[in-house]
Amino acid sequence: MKVISVVGARPQLVKLAPIAAAFGRTGHRHVIVHTGQHYDADLSDVFFSGLGIPDPDVHLGIGSGSHGVQTGRILAAMDPVLAEEQPDWVLVYGDTNSTLAGAVSAVKQHFRVAHLEAGLRSFNRRMPEEHNRVLTDHAADLLLAPTGEALRHLTNEGLADRTVVTGDVMVDVCLQVRDRVLAGGHPRPELPDGIDPEQPYLLATLHRAENTDDPARLASLVEALAGLPVPVALLAHPRLVARAEAQGLKLAQGALHVGRPVGYAAMVAAVLGSVGVVTDSGGLQKEAYLLGRPCTTLRSETEWLETLDGDWNRLVPDPATLGTQTWVDTATRPAPATPTGTPFGDGRAAERVVETLERWLDGRTG
Ligand code: UD1
């Protein structure tokens, strides 16, 4: 069996790591196509080296652009790659512009498409990711769902007979890296200047268009974070840095200490060293849950509803409307006493993905 993985953005590289490792334990041919949607070393190269992912076989070098330009360029560049490789499966990941373009190029050329992390829904149609995931799910031949909740959404959309629940591959990688970090004696996490890793700190990220691209909203979120009574380590995505600069907004103020994005093991170490996480990232909400740190999510909804159970994750659409004390109490609340469950699977999802691709290629489903 020959499988092409199409990846391009940071969260896809994290998901690719356990998949590439699982393919490495089989005789199947696994071809990695990097679209180049993310090109900064911080967002791309460190994940290949840090997570032991083989170098991409093909690099499309697409780079940034408006949604239409970026998606269109990837789509056009994928066509000859798939025609040349003639894969048995094209595997697309998550919900980025690279996901949608990879899926559309493949289905138009009659290659089988499998969508990893299928069935997530925010029901917020202002999010570019929501369009990408809905369109990809409906185009794909096989939907690899991480959770029962994802299966429920796909069933509601009439897609149950194309769906297999495999568990979430991010559990595979998160737990493996956690064990490595802990076995290494819990190295000091790489944190921005001004954060003492021995003292309580919150870990924060902010990159979603709905938070970064409206100047008033971004200023209000930065003010809320800067006003917290605990130092906040903000690992700033280039999009956040670019938008803040364009708006003349200073990120490093009050409690906020700004650093660059870090590699995966450093991120896991930074979460483990923190007293809690404040974020708008989907992946980090789950990593906080898996690593047992309370999370505050700066959005009005989450695709990962399971993280809300037991108050491990709390949605705060707008800190300014909470009132200062409630916001502080929320962001600095201690870890709940209720233990977390295992709604995202057992850490063997990548193997199940490979087995499912084998089975469905033979025409056996279920
Ligand atoms: C993309 C995904 C989002 C995912 C995120 C993870 C889409 C629609 N969104 O958002 O779902 O959560 O990746 O990070 O695909 N930039 C750089 N260097 C880079 C990449 C981007 O400086 O290597 C800057 C550019 O200013 C660019 C902006 O970030 O215009 C946005 O990048 P883009 O890839 O379009 O979207 P993300 O915000 O990263």
C-alpha cells in the first residue's frame, strides 16, 4: 500500500509524527508532502527534527497568502504530485487550508482520501477551519474520527458509513513525549525571559484569526492577560506578532512575557511546569487536559467538548465582560479534584489508522 500524507501547518506535523512512526513499522510506502503553508523553522523544521519525522519527500513551498490564494496554490501544486505518485490513499489531517486543498486535488483525480481528525465541529461558520473540515469530511472516502462525539457529528451529517473511530493520534504523541520529558528528570522548560520556571506561571498562546485580526479584540485580550496576578509566558505565533505590530500594540506588558513558539517536547515541558494554560489553540486545550493542567480557552466554543468535563477546560469568550475578579479567579483556578477521563483514546490511534487504511483498501469496512 502506498499512502501520501499531505501536511503543511504546525498541528499537522504533530499528528504526522505517530503516523509516520506507525508506517515505519510496516512494509507500506509512506510519502510525505509538505505544502509549505508554515515555513518558519519554529513552526515547521523543529517538529521534524524534534519528533523524529522523516524529511518530506516533496516540498511545495507555497507560503502565506489569502485563503483563496493559499488554497488555490496548494491545489494546483498537488495535482502533478498525485498524478506522478499514484497513491492508494491520500491522508489529510485536521482543518487547515492544506487539508482542504489536498482532499480536493485527490478526489478530483479519483484517488481515495482519508481524513484524519474527521468530525470535529465548532458550528462557528466564521472560522476558516470550520469550512475546511466540513468540506473535507464530505469529500473524503474514509473518515478517521478521534472520538465518539466526532462520530455523532458525522452521523448527523449522513456520513456514519464512511466513519471509523480510531482515537486521537495526538494522545499517542503527547503521552510518549510526556514520558520522555519526565524520564529526562523534567528539564527546565524553555520560557520567555522574565519567567522563573520554579515559580508559578501560566502558559499562553493566541493565534486564531478571530482573536488576532480585530484590533479592539486583540487589545482587550492582551490587556486581560497582562493584568493577571501570575506571570504569563506567551509563546507568540508569528501571526500574533505580525498583527500586534501592525496595530502598534505592545505584547510585553504587565504580567505578559513574550517568547517564540517552541518545539513539541519543550511545549510539553512548559505545560507540565505551569499552573495552568490560557489559549485559543485546539491542540493545546487537549494537551493541558492530558497533562493535567487547567485550561482557559479564549473562544466562545470548542471542538473538544470532552475537555470541559470536570471543569478541566473553561470557555471565556471575552474576559472583559467577566469583571476583573472573576477573570482572575477563572484563569488562575487550581486543577480540579475530579480526575480526567480517557475520551481521546488509549495512545494507539496511529496503529489503528494504518490498520483501517489496510482494511478499507481491501474493500473490508467497519
Ligand atoms: C493555520 C491554520 C489553523 C491552525 C494554525 C496552526 C488555516 C486556515 N489555519 O493558521 O487552523 O490552527 O495554522 O498554527 O489553515 N506566518 C509566518 N510564518 C509561517 C506561517 C505563517 O510568519 O511559517 C504568518 C504570516 O503572517 C501568515 C500568518 O502567519 O500570513 C497566518 O498563517 P496561515 O498559515 O495562513 O494561518 P495560521 O494562522 O498559521
